[in-house]
Amino acid sequence: MVKETDLYPPIRAFLQGQGYEVKSEVGAADVVALRGAEEPVIVEMKTRFALALFHQGVARLALADLVYLAVPRGKGRGFAKALKENTALARRLGLGLITVRLRDGLVEVHCDPGPYAPRISKPKRQRLLREFARRVGDPNTGGATRVGLVTAYRQDALRCAAHLAAHGPCKGAAVKAETGVEHATRLMRDDHYGWFERVEKGVYALTPKGVEGLAGYDPQMVLATASSRA
């Protein structure tokens, strides 16, 4: 089992290699490093990413500007994802983040402490606002899992499916005219949900899976969505 004390020797050697004098368990800090008259460096260690680690790091910012968090280096996609997300969090909090590969003592610095200036992603914001504008009503419950959420795209698919269920196989242009789904033909052709099949050129029908998918939604919600778009 990995212990916090396993992290200390590689971290101490790493800092000493950069000319720091290093001592452990100084006051409330796990590791303190000094180099001449420079600002002190503080390192807080944990055996995994945890909220308590970030709490400790933020608390140590009252003692020094250069505060790093340290965890063992893990393996696999799960750790890579956690590392990316926690590096972003550390940056936002003005903390540094390092990992230690215990099998050989490799220390990697993933970000250094410093002020963080968040940048808005215009494409992501535009996608958010576009989805908000296209979605009819508020069909989801806040806090629900991502699986099965009703997006604007799913609402369009439901409108097309409902029309085919009521009228049988139809040309894409007719579905577009009756439902108000601008890209009805492309949506049914792409068939992301397995709800539609082409029975002849330009004509689409509902599959058994489409009938099943349509049945999983409140008919009133589907009708309200269709009338709002029409």
C-alpha cells in the first residue's frame, strides 16, 4: 500500500537537485524548501487526488505563494483523465501540481503556482447558447445523468419519429414541412439512434427500435415540441 512517506524521498531529491534545502513536517506543511533568499516552496502530499489535498494547498497559500500538490503517478485512462482535470483545478486555485512515479522516483511538474486568468471559449459558449435556443421547453431534470437526456437533436428526432409513426413512410421533404425540422432528411439518413430506415430513394420509415424509442417519451412532450417547431 502506498503511503505519503513514499513520496517524500523522490520529492526531496528533486528539490535538492535544484539547489533547495529541504525539510519535512515543518509546522503545518508536509515539505518546505528554501533556496537562498528566495520565497519558500511548500509541497503538500497525498496518496491520491482528494478534496482534502486541495483544501490543504489553499490553506498553505497563507504561508507562501509557491505551493505544490503531490500525488503518486497512476496508470491508465482513468488516471490520465483525473490528472488533466485536477491540473486544471490546481491552476484555477493558483497551485502547482506534481506527480511521483514511485517505481523509479521520477518527479513531473504538471503546472506551477501562479495567478489564473480564465479564458472563455467562444466556440463552446456558442454551442451552449445554440443548444439552449434550439431546445423546446425544459424536458430534463437538473442533476440527471447524461444518458437519455433530451437534447435539441433528440427533440428533432422525436418529431420525425412521431410523424412517421402517425403517417407511415414519408419523403424527407414532407417530414420537414410537417414537423419544422429543418434537416429532417439528413437526420433520418444519418440515423444516430437506429430509429429510421430508407425504404426507397428519399423515403424513410420508422424501425422497430424507433417505435420503442418513441414509446419511451411522454406523448404530450413530443406533441408540444412538434407544435412549437411547426
